[in-house]
Amino acid sequence: MNNLGAVLAAYGLDFSHVVKATVHLHHPGRDLAGFNTVYETFVETPYPARTRWVRSWVTSSSRSTWSLPAER
């Protein structure tokens, strides 16, 4: 999330500009609770639309992949 925040900041944006979060989790049973905890520390209410996917192609070294479209 720090890296995503840095990308947003490079464009003069922050997490309040995110309109949708798409997250691909490798092991949702293991990672979902931690994902929710971290997500909620960066993104404030009202939360943007969110989609979570279980993907076998997400490598085990990276527990998730993200897409965060944002607008001003």
C-alpha cells in the first residue's frame, strides 16, 4: 500500500481519489483478514467499490496484485 500511495502521490492524488479497488489474492483464507486490516488503515470511508478475486497465477512471493483507478 505504501508503494501504491507513492504512485498516487506522484500524480498529486491520494487514496481518497481511488474510485475502485480490484485485488487478486493468492491465499484468501490466509490473507483476507490481514488484507482488510491494512486496507482500512489506508482507505477511509466511504470506501471505494472493491472487488476481490482468488487467482492461482498470483505468485506466492507476492500475496496480491492490485488495480486502483483514481480520479481528481
